[in-house]
Amino acid sequence: MSAALLVAVLLAALLAQAVWPQARLLILTLGAAVSGLLATLTGTSGMQQLLAGVPWGVLVMVVALGLLAEMLAMSRLFGVLAGLAVRATGADPRLLLIACAGGMFLVSGLVNNLTALVLVLPPVMVVLQLIGADRRYASWMLGLMIVACNLGGASTPIGDFPAILLLGSGVISFGDYLVAAMPVCAVAMAAIIVTTALWIRPWRGTEGSAIATRIAISTMDGMYRRVHVDWKVLAPAALMLAGMIVAWAVVPGISGVTSELICWLGVIAALIGRARIGERLLRTRVDVEAVLFLLALFIMVGAVRATGAFEHLAGWLAALPLAADLKLALLTVVAGLATGVFSAGPSMAALLEVAPALSGQLPATAIYVGLAMGVCAGSSLLLTAATSGPLAQSMVDRAGLVDAQGRQIRFGFTEYLPIGLMGSAIILAVGVGAVLVLAEVAPRLGLP
Amino acid sequence: MILPPGLSHAFRAAAGELGYAAAAWIFARDVHAEAGDAGVGALRDQLGREYPVLDAVCVSWLAGIRAPVRESAACIAALAGCRRLTIVGLESDALDALLPAMSGLDAAILTYAPLPADWDRVLANFDGALSAIDLDAVLARAGSDSALLCFVYGGDDGLFAPPAWLRLDGPDVRAAFRARIAWNVLPTPFAVYPRWLAEVVPTSFTTVVA
């Protein structure tokens, strides 16, 4: 009875936050409070136990990496790179699309998806305006950037919430995840770009004229004429990020120096490197929304865990009359579908409780990379499935983009849908293929 | 000759962050490079009514003037003794010439403008020499060593300023600043109604430099 109640609260909260994203925090914090009350009243658990079960390390990493991303943004590195990309591609719509998608993939591997979008999207929208992009081209450009954002975030253990969740919960090491996930995500990204270039060809209505191209380059040169990278900000941030990556890769887990401790020390050291900016960032730019979102989620998932529901689900998965690698493929697909409905953070948090059911039968690397790829595919399915989608939508609305005929360029659910379907299908196909391969070759590569 | 249809919105984006005149010279130069005088004529026909500063620049271009004649020395002289400067309107070329020559000057630009701009990016081009302020903060910058600088346009038949100037051209503001300087960055008469700008009288300013 208590299990049914707590599962119902979890599902209702997740569905409601997906339907009314503008009230996401209210819904989830209410859901967490109700879960706590029900767990207490039914004797399933207590608030103290639920709070003790929260993976605080994940929250530390979310806050710390968010602050590091703010520092990288303040260095103006990404704006300068966007200006260089326009010049390097000659503002050619074809090359621009590829450069923006590829660039977003790389940036998202280092900073979280929301920060990556906030950094890269504004100059891209200026270029879309300058080259006279039509609606179709603009939609594909923006949509591909969101998909690239999700894939880039999944390619490293620090790129986005689900990956941070994997690293922070200690189920897979930094190095093992990076070695296995990065190539898989890169292949999926390449497949999406090639499919778009050969099949969709969204630039057909935006064949840039020589005049528009020349003006686009001159104007971008003007807008970025003396925008320089602030090395005094970039240097401590980049140095500490590099140091953290090395530490994550080489410090053994048994030392007790955990991923979140490395992250905490590294980010604080970077902030001290520019003390005045660092203090201001700490006081004003902590991502409270992300922390509350995840905290509420962990409490609800913790309450359901206390009922034994996840163990039951894991037992059902383990008992399925399928080969182990097919069970993993099924879990990957389920992760994709669940993420499409509930969004990435909740799906990963819940499925992390189920995935260990396969750990005796398959290499951990295959299991968790499969889970990450499934979640990534789901994040890319619908505009509402990942937080970066609504953010991009509101940024485009605010920018007031218009096409060459002066009609407003809309970027919403329907405009994104074909891009999401294509991107999601490719990511899922590559992900399922990759886990089947990883299940075979991981032990031979020395991966757990 | 038909120019690409998206140029109007491209000009809007460029003028928002570079200034009407600076963007207009870029457009005239680039269109001329690809399509010659006929292209500049077409640019004037297509966008001139909507953007009068662009129209005036095209007229100048077709008359053989290939770049703005911009003397910052007169403006620098007019600012002698000022430690604090509040700027109304944006003209990136002019500010690029002025601000490096005025070291130690506390310069701020009013972000109240009819065209959208990414002000973080605009300011990043001045390497810390320029900050942004809102209308309500202007009077806090008043004082005996403080000046207002407004970019204006137009010839003998009338002087035109960004609408923000009208918000500051009252007796309360006039008395609070040491100098109110107009810098005419396009001393050419307008052939079309100067949309986006407001007519001002030269006596609104203590000094008009060109």
C-alpha cells in the first residue's frame, strides 16, 4: 500500500513538472514534502533517513561545476570562438551548421547544457539574422544545437546532470566513463550531422548570397572587434579544470578522496585564483534551482527505494527470459522513453536504482554508458524533455528572429519534433549498438 | 537590382550593436564591393526609407565619400577637465577613437535605445573603459566635472538625436552637468524622414562638434 502511494506521488510529480515546467520547482518540492510525510506516516522511512540517503556529493558537484562554468563564461572564450567560427566558415550556411553543432558538442562536454546554450546561442542568432536564414534552416540549426548539447553533455562525466549523477554516485570512474562514452557520443554526433547534410539539407532555402555573406562577416568582425579572451579569468578556471580531470582519472577510489571532494577543492582553488570574482560568483551565482530540483527528486526516489519497489523492478528485469545484453538494450530503450516523458534527471535517478540488477551479468561500463545513451536519446526526443529545450525556445522568442520576408521565426515543440525524432533515433541506435559491443569488448579493454 | 531580402533585419542587428552610422558604412562598403554603385543605389532604394542614416550614408558613398570623416580631437578638446562622461547613443567607430585617448575618464553609456543589443558584448569591445547605465542612474553621475555626450546626425536643415536625449533634455538635467556635447557623426542632410531619431535644437547642447 505504502509502495503504491509513494510511487504514485513520484509519478504524479514527474508528470506534472513535465506538463507545467513553469511550476517545476513548486511541484517537485511539494512532491518531496508529501513523500516525506507519507513515508513517515506509513512507517516506511523517516525524514532523517531520507535526508541521510541523499547523494550530497552529486549536489556538491552540480554547484561547483556550475560555478566553474560561470567563470569560463566570464572569460569570453566562447564568444571569441563563435566569432572565429563565422570567419572560418565564411558564413556559409552549410559549414556554419556543422561548425555550430560540432562546437556545441565540444562546449557541452565541459560546461552544463544550460550554460553552453547561454554562451553559444546569442552569437549564432545574430548570424542567423545577418545571413537571412529561413524558418527551416533556423529550426534545424537550433534543433541540432540542442541535440549536440545533449550528446556533448553525455560524452563526459561532468557535462550534464545525468553524467554527474553517475560520477557522483560512484558507480563508474571518471576515466572509465570518458573512455567508453566519448567515442560513442562522437559517433552518434557524426551520424546525425552526416544524415542532416546528406538527407535533410536544411540550407536549401538559405543559399547565402555573396553580399549577405560579406556583410555577415564584417558585422561579426565589428561586434567582436576587440572582444578578447580574459586570460586572468580563463587561466585559473582552465588550469583547475585540467587538474580536476587528471585527479579524477588517477586518484584511486579506495583512497577516500572522492570525485566531489576533488571537484570542490578544484573549483574553490579556481575561484580563489580570481578572488573578487570568485566571492561574487559564490554569493550570487550558485544554481539554487538545480540543487532544489535534484534534492526534491532524491527525496522522492529515496522514499520509493525504502519501499523496496526498485528492488522488485530490478528483480523483474534480472528474471526476464532474455540474454543479458538484450536486457541491457531493453533498459537503454526504456531509459530513452522514460526520459522523453519525465526528463533526464528523474529518469537517471530512478533507473540508477534498477541498473545494478544487471551488474553481475555484464560489465559496469556497458551498463552505465547504455543508461547514459538512453537518457541522452530521451532528452533529445522532445523540446520539453531537457531543460535546454525550453531555454532555447525562450531565447529565440526574446531575440525576435525574423526570416528574410520579415516573418517571425518560431522555435517550439512542433518545429523541433522532426529534429528530435531523427536525433533521438540515431542516438538510441548508436547507443544500443555500442552497449552490445561494449558488453563483449569491455573486459578485453581492461574496463570494469 | 534586387538585394538579398534579409538585409533589413541584418542592418537592424548591426545598427543595434555598432550604431546607425557605423553599420551603414559597413553595409555601403560591402554592397559596393559585390555590386558596385548600382548595388549601393539599390541598398538606398530598398532600405533607405526604413533607416535614414543608411540612406544618407549611401548618398555620401555615391558622391564619392568612401569613409566617415571623423575627427575626435574636437570632442576631446570639448571634454577637457571632465572626469565623468555619460554617453547617449552608440557609434562604435567614434567611441573606438575617443575612449582610448581619454585615459582615466569614467565613461558610461545609456542602454535606453530603440534597437536591441547585447550590451555585455558591446562593452567587452572597450576593455573596461566603458560601463552601462540606465536612465534612472544618469543624475547620480552629475557634477561640476561631469559631461553628457550625445551622438547626433544631420546637416544645416536640422539636427537629429537618439530619442533617449529627449529624456535628458530638461532643466533639471541641463543644470547638473558641466557640459552637454553633441558629436555630429554624419553631418549630411537627410533626404528622407529621420525615423528612429528625434529633432533637437543646437541650443540643447553647450557644444556641437563634427
